[in-house]
Amino acid sequence: MKSHQTTQTMKPATAAKKLGVYLEATPAEFQEGVVSRSELSALQSDPPEWLQELRRNGPHPRPVVAAKLGVSIAGLARGGVTEALTTEQIDALKQESPEWLQKERATQAEVRKETVRIKERNAERQARPDS
């Protein structure tokens, strides 16, 4: 009996998410087709000009915007940012440094500190011999 190997494909939205780009800004043929794992690998290892341009200038999806601003996605929403932003818009926000952005960055810094503290505490507990 011969086994048939099927090519795994994904929806364009999934591929865009894995590539870190905003789906609506991708070319129509990308949005309308399906992407195989090998095509995704090729896009990641040797990105075409349109992908390089999107990664460089945007518009960027919310997870990328949040990372570039140093805040959470929820923090973006609390700040009223619900749409994709370009690199230029992100840089302008950083320059303006509105109060909500400063507050969300401080919150994110606290979350990171707490995460490190918990990780260290758990590592210490595991390193201790059972009493």
C-alpha cells in the first residue's frame, strides 16, 4: 500500500500572522490563495520585495505595533490604538510619548519584573533539596 503525503496548507491570515505582517496590506494573490508550509519557509528565508517593504514600513499588525512600542496588545487598546500602524506612525507615537504610552510602558516593565521574580523563585524552589 502506498501512502500519499498531502501538502499542508494554511489560510492567508495564518501565514500573515506567522510572517508578522498585516494581511490587508499583502498582495491580492497572497490574500486570495492558500500558503503551503514550503511556501511559508521560502517567504521566511528569502522574502520578496513586498514582504521586506511591509516588514520595514508597515502597516504593522497589532502584536508588532505593541512590541515596537513596548506595551501589551491590551495596552494598545486602552490607549485607543485599534488599527494597524505604519513605522512612521509608531515613531511619531514614540516621539510624542503620550501619557497612556508612558503608563502602559511602566505597566509592562512591572509585569516583566514580576515574571522574572516568579521564575527565579520557582528555580530556587526546585534547586532546594526536599526537607
